Amino acid sequence: MKTINKISRDSRDEEDKSETRVENAHQKVEELRKSLEEAEIVEEKELDELREKKKWRKTVQKRALFLAADAMKEDNSDLGKYSYFEKQKSKCLFRK
């Protein structure tokens, strides 16, 4: 009878240890799921911020291109009136 009781007690102890390991593993899984959810939320926020920064950069590039084009038009506004050779002729005429 002592042997049977010892086997039964050992069996219960092993079962308790096994249940504890399962509970610990389950708890760890839940913690990891929560961490994963939090990481996904952070990822989404970071992606939104990246999209906004890319959108802003495109806006800045468009503005810079517009201003550069406008400045070139202003700087070269006299080019439409005369050709290069006509300007050279007029310079030569004024030198004489």
C-alpha cells in the first residue's frame, strides 16, 4: 500500500508540475500576444508618420520646382524677345 501511495503522490506531483509549466507557457503566450499587438500599433503609427513625411517631401519638392521654374522664367524673360544672334548684332551696332 505504501508503494501505491508513493506512486500516486509522485504521479500527482508530476501532474502538478506539468500543469504549472502549461500555465506558465500559456501566460507567456498571452504576454507575447499583447506585446505583438502593441508592436503592431506602434508600427501603424510609424507608417502613418512615414507617409506624412513622404507627402510633405513631395510637397516641398513641387514647391521648389515651381519656384525654380518661375525664377528661370523671370531670369530668361528677355530670351523670348531676341535670339542670341540678334543680341550679338545689336551689341556690335552699339559698339561702333
